[in-house]
Amino acid sequence: MDGDGIGEPVKGDTRRKPAAPDGGREDGVRRRNVARILKAATTLFSRKGFEGTRIAEIAEAAGLPKANVYYYFSSKEDVYDAVIKRLIGDWDAALAHITPDADPRRALEGYVRAKLEHARKHGEESRVFASEIIGGARFLSRKDRQHMRDVTRTHAATIDGWIAAGKLRPVDPRHLLIMLWGMTQFYADFEILACDALEQPKLRRGDFDVAARTIVDTVLSSLVPQQGSQ
Amino acid sequence: MDGDGIGEPVKGDTRRKPAAPDGGREDGVRRRNVARILKAATTLFSRKGFEGTRIAEIAEAAGLPKANVYYYFSSKEDVYDAVIKRLIGDWDAALAHITPDADPRRALEGYVRAKLEHARKHGEESRVFASEIIGGARFLSRKDRQHMRDVTRTHAATIDGWIAAGKLRPVDPRHLLIMLWGMTQFYADFEILACDALEQPKLRRGDFDVAARTIVDTVLSSLVPQQGSQ
DNA sequence: TTAAAATCTGACCAAATGGTCAGAAAAACA
DNA sequence: TGTTTTTCTGACCATTTGGTCAGATTTTAA
């Protein structure tokens, strides 16, 4: 579920040359360059935000002349949009663990661990997304936001179902999702604070393991009825 | 504990005129204008980040000509620094609830509620701080970071003390603090996501109450020995 | 009233930045 | 091989922006 969808036909390809040589399956050059640009852009956007990032920087980091970036993307916003688009997939990939007939504890633990794993491996992407939200979601399409809302609603319903079935103690499902999201997100977005708090120069896999265990032990164990189920 | 320290002698006042008329107690004009500038700056920085905010905007929002902003601050970074400085105080104000001889449940609940209250009332400030951290804490002084580390260490020790005294179930205190910080922070920094998740146009006091109750009910109740002990 | 200090401001500027473009290479195709 | 399409790029430009400054205005001190 790690969606490596790098290089999908980018929105504003170019107006000068219609591009997209053979339908949709790009060969090599285009795909490779677009991927390079997006990778460099992700790193830079995560560090310096949208306004703080110069396309000249992106170009340099991607090993291309600036004008070449404009060959593939029509504007800086176009590059940013492409970066954001890749993130939405990650948003609910982790949530896929939460299904109606799954065991609540297993499902939520799976979600937490997937979320933390994502935080560990894709901190930069996460931070771009976080900045975008903090800044007012100015570039997030209405469609994408609606999608996130829908996903939340679906999973809230699932959790409500668990509660109704007596598989979970009563809890506001939406706030529960926010709690889990917030806790796990912290390790990616505020990695610096987490490092300071843990007094470590860098978060290692072991730290994420402890984090997962702590979250699971405290949050989940209080929600899943102890006696009956495992 | 809401520290209204607006208008303290700002770092780079001006080099042209030494300023600070009578020692430290500013009369009116300076204090008022500095306060206006910082307020406008906070709003704008929270929405558009450091690079995205133009000092001309700040000036306009503060109702002053741009050059006047430069009379009080030596540079854009100087303004930003002043805004950041005000936030550090908030950082541990909420943490003041956590003291060694307090009742763990009361203390942690107090912390959570104070944190959420802060999120509710000072979302903008919180978002500036969040952006700063996400962007790599480029403008946060070493002293301030050390301070935050120290505060965390102190409170982690307090929590460890509670555990040793059998007043709290064993838990990694640092991760616990991160959890609480992350959950509560979410409502401020990612207010947009929280609104979407709760399907509300705006977070109202009631939402924060439910949030507090949910956090307390799930996290804290699993940590504080209910009757006998663990 | 007068001198000095503090505050204010319009006009200005050098540098940086997003974006353009004409035409050169390089591939793909016939 | 010739031609068409795609890719690449140096040079260029209009605009924006952080920051400056000299002098005007107001406030405080004597």
C-alpha cells in the first residue's frame, strides 16, 4: 500500500507541447525527470514551505536547469499540487486497517503501527501535508477534502458498529480517530520536538516501537473490554 | 497564567534611535504599536508562514506604514523572533499542572484541559510555533530549545516518581508526554482536519469539552490504578 | 519657549524570483 | 536519410520584496 505513483501524467504538463507521448504509459525520460523534480520538491517544500521554496532550488536539487522544470510543470503551484496529490493516498492507506469485521484491538493497533511506520519512513511528505493544513489548506482541492471527510465518516461508523456490538467501550469515534491521528502524526511532523523530548539526536526504529507500544497499551487497552475477548 | 507579555523590550528595537525611553516601562505609543505589529504578524505568519508573509502586509494589517515597522524592528526575522518568543511561555504554562505531589489524575487532566483551552483560544500562535518546528526550528534559539528539553526532563521525572510511588501504572513518561502533547495540539494546529473529521464548520467550546473528556477517559483512566492497583 | 529626543513616512533601490521564449539538441518516426 | 516530435537550455524580463534614508512631525525635557 505504499503507492509509488511517481510520474503519473502530471496536471499541467506543458501547454507548449501537448506531451504524453504514447497515451499514458510514459517511457523513460519524462517519467524519470518528473520523479526527480517531485522528490526534490518534496524535500524542499517540507523544509521551507511553499513560498520559501524557489523553483531554481528545486531544479538544482533535481539536477536540471530551471527552464526544464517549466517544461514539465506550468507553474510552481503546479509542482506543489502534484506533490500534495501523492500524499492523499497515504492519508487513508493506514486507515485501511479499520474494517467492520476486524477485531477492534487488532485493527486499531494495525492502524497505529502503520501510521507510525509511515511517519518513520515518509516524514518529509507528512510535513508538507501538515504545513499545507496548518496554512489553511489553500492548495488542497475540494474533492480531496471531501474524500478525507468521507473516509473519516466511514471509519467512524465502523467504530460505532464495534461499540454497538459490545466489542468496544463507548467512545466518540471521531475524537478517537483524531487522538490516534494526532499522537502518531506528532512523531513525523514534530520530529524535532520528539527528539528533544526523548533526548535523542534522531528517532530510530526502536523509538517508534516504544511509541507504538505505549499508545497501544494506554489508549487501546482502555477501550477494549478486558475480560471477554483476548 | 496567560502571559500577556506584549510589548516587552523587543530585541532589535532600532539602531537609529536607541529607544526604550524610560528604562524599561514603556509608556504608550511604542508599546501599543509593537503590540499591534506583533498581533498582525502572528495572524499572518500563522496563515502564510515566514517567507509567505510580507512585512508590507503586516504593516497594513497593523495600520502603519511599512517604514514604521522598520522603526521598531530591524528586520522581518526580528519580528518573527519576537512572535516566537511569546510562544515559549505558553509552552510550559500548561505543564505547570504537573507537579510531584499532585494527584496524577488531577494533574494530567489539568494539563490536558489547559492545553486544549490554549488550543481553543490561541490557535494562531500555536500554528506559528508548529510551522516553525515543522520547518526545522530554524529560528528557535538554542536556549529556547534547551529550555523545552529541560522542562520535559523535569516532568518526565515527576511522572516516573508517580510510577515509583505506585500512583501510576508503568509507562514511558516521555512518550506519554508526547502523546498528550500530540493529541491536544492537533485541535489547534490541524483545526481544519478536526473540523472536517467532526463535520463542523468551526470548533466550538463543546467540541473541546468532548475532546477533553475523551482523552481523559481513555488515556488517563488506563494509567491511574482504578481501585486496588495493577 | 526652546532644545533634544522619539516617532513617523514617502520615496527610493538593489537583489531576487517566477515565469517566458526562441532556438538548439536529441529521439522517434517514415 | 530526412522529417517531425519531444526535450532541453541560456538568456531575458517584469514584478515583487526586504530594507534604507533623509527629512518632517510630534513628544518630552529643561
